[in-house]
Amino acid sequence: MASLRDLRRKIKSVTSTEQITKAMKMVAAARMRRSQSAIIAARPFAVKMEELISSLEEERRALLSSGEAPAGVRAFFESPAEGEAGLILITADKGLCGAFNTVLLRAALDWLRGRKGKVHLALVGRKGRDFLRRLKGLDCEVEIELAGIFPRVGFQHAEVLGKAVLDAYAQKGLARWDVIYNEFKSAAQQRLVRRTLLPLAAFGSEPAPAFNGGPRPAELGYEPDYEALLSALLPRFVKAELYRMLLESQAAELSARMNAMDAASKNAAELRDTLNVQANRQRQAMITKEIAELVGGAEALAA
Amino acid sequence: MAKRLTLELVTPELAAFSGEGDSVVLPAWEGEMGVLPGHAPFLVQLKPGAVRLRDGDETRLFAVSGGFAEIRDDKVSLFAETAEMAEAIDGERARQALERAQAELKRKEADSLTMANAEAALQRALVRLKVAELRKGRRR
């Protein structure tokens, strides 16, 4: 049985831990709200971008099937079937956010296991970078590392990331770029997302939405010409997508941390209560013992 | 009543502005382009520069850092990485930002992220200064 002094020391440490986890929870909650509104603010841009690109869908198909598409545009939609693959892994910079990073790293390992040969990596977040650096026998080329950008993700980060990703894609003949990140579902839930960023497939499969009775794309005028426009538009679209993913991951990380810290605070409170009861019991036992001794001593004298 | 145009500015970080006017002038790829109500549907790439929205006698100026504009049904939607109203631009601050960015770019050892940041800041500051000067010129 621990002595009273040990118990008191433990209570003190648990109490201060509880204070820290509570504070971290508050901070995460406040930041999460902010990053949630950043996601909402970013939505119109992404939606418009998507509309714009799908409104160019017909021309794109015509261009691709005519075989006259410039290589720069074609590559966005078609890529060599055989080629090295790339992975964009978006993790957090810090721990103490539950299973957030673990889930990501496990998914990344899965992905790596499914590849043969060399892989290209784009690592966002310190955790993912450190983890993959420690992996031995991995034949990889790191295209870009972004660490320390959370919790203040800006479009410029997406810009830098997008540029590195697109450069590698265009120049090194990559077959694809996959992304693994956590999506913000609600304050209590994050969802792991695995998807392919490049080549862009989403637009081929679904028909272009009708534009509220607006003119068909064919009636649109362009400046500069269509090809130049598309090749300027596509990289921006990719960057807007990346920006959205960074924001999602940021909000998800903060909500995961909020939950983890909430649970930690609760555990600490529970532990503190138990320890308190133990300490009180010991204190009382000591007092009772002393009284018994006094009474025993007095009785001995009286006898 | 005469027909009106709606101008909408959208950036990745926020929907920056939305308002009405009689005409819009865009810094289009091949030169400035004026848009009046009833313009044909058009999609145009923009250069970094000034966007002017005229409403009666008033003109509002915006600084944009390149991007795209879509004209459809008397509505001009503008997508840019950054867009700012001229009133919000502080000429002196823009000049300082320009100098800072230039100094940053001269440092060779900076990593790619800071370099890209500085480059973007440089472009922004240049456009801002231009717009701020335009505004001053109009006042005189």
C-alpha cells in the first residue's frame, strides 16, 4: 500500500495533468471552429472551379479524341498505365490526437506494400515525414516535405505542394498520384480518405451538370484559346483540391485532438477521485489508530 | 431601368466580394477587356492587375493576382488566388511588403517554401501598388 505522502504526490500530478489536458481541449475546440469556417469559406471557390471545368467537358472530349490535345493537357486525364506511383500523405505535425496519425500511417503502409519499385512521396505534416524516414529499405524519392504548416494552412501551402506534385507528375512520367488524408465529418468523427488525385478521372465519368438552362459550352467564347485556358485552369484546379484536403485534414486533426483531450480529462478526473478516496481512508485509519493507542495508554495508566 | 451587371469575386480563402454595377473592366490575357450587360458568354484568363467595377459615377477598384473570369447571364464571376478592394490597400504597407519580399528573394539559402511565399508576396505587392496608384490618380 502506498504511503499517504506518495498518494498526495500522485494526486497533485494527476490534477495538473488534468489542467493541461483541459486547456489543450479548449484550444483545440477554438481552433477547430476557426478551421471549420475556413472550409466553408473555401467551398465556393472549389465548387466554381469544378463547374468551370465540367462546363469545358465537351471540348475536352472532342480535343482528346481528335488526338490533337497538347501533351500538357492530355496528361491530366490519361497517364501511362505502367509507371511509378506517388503518394501524398497528409498527417498532423503533433501527436496527442488519438488515433489520427496511426490510422494514416497504417493506410500509408498498406499502400506502400501494394507497390513494387520506386515510389514518390509528398509528405505533409511532421508525423508522416518522421515515420517514413524511419522506414528502412524503402525505395522512395521525396518530392516535397511540408512540416509545421498546421494549424495555419493557407492557400500558399497548397500552391507549393501542388507545384511540386505537378512537376513530378509531368517530368518523371508518374502513372498516378494518390492521396491519403483524414476528412472532417463532424466534431466527433474523422474519416480516412484514400483517393487518386491524378490523373483526373472524376470528370470523365459523370455527365456535366446542366447549367441552369445557361448556354451550352460550345457557345462560350474563350480568351486565350481553349487549350491554353485549360492548361492554365487544370493546375489551379488541382491546387484548389489540395487546399481543400489540407483544410479538411486540419479540421479533422483538431477535432481528433479535442476528443482525445476530452477523454484524457475525464480519465484524469476519475483517477483523481479514486486517489482522493484512498488518501482520505488512510488518513482516517491513522487517526483511528492514534486514538486507539491513546485510549489503550490511558486505560493502562488507570489500571 | 438599364440592365445591370453582377460582379462576384471568389478566392480560395473566402468569397471576397459581390456587388452590382454598370460595367466591369478586366485585366484579360490579351489586354484589358470591358464587359457591359448583355455580353456574350465568355471565359477568360486574367493577368495580375486591376479590376474596375463602374456603378454610375462611382468606380470600385480591386487588385487581383491573375485567375479566371466567367461571364454568363450578366454575371461576372472572378476566380483569383487573391483579390482585394482598393480601399483596403495601404500603399505604404504594400511598398514595405515589396521590399521585404525582394530582400527575402535575394537570400539564397532560403528553402523552397519561403521562396515561393516571397515570390507570391512580391507579385501581390506589385499589383497592390499599381492599384493604389490608380486610385490616387483618379482622385487628383
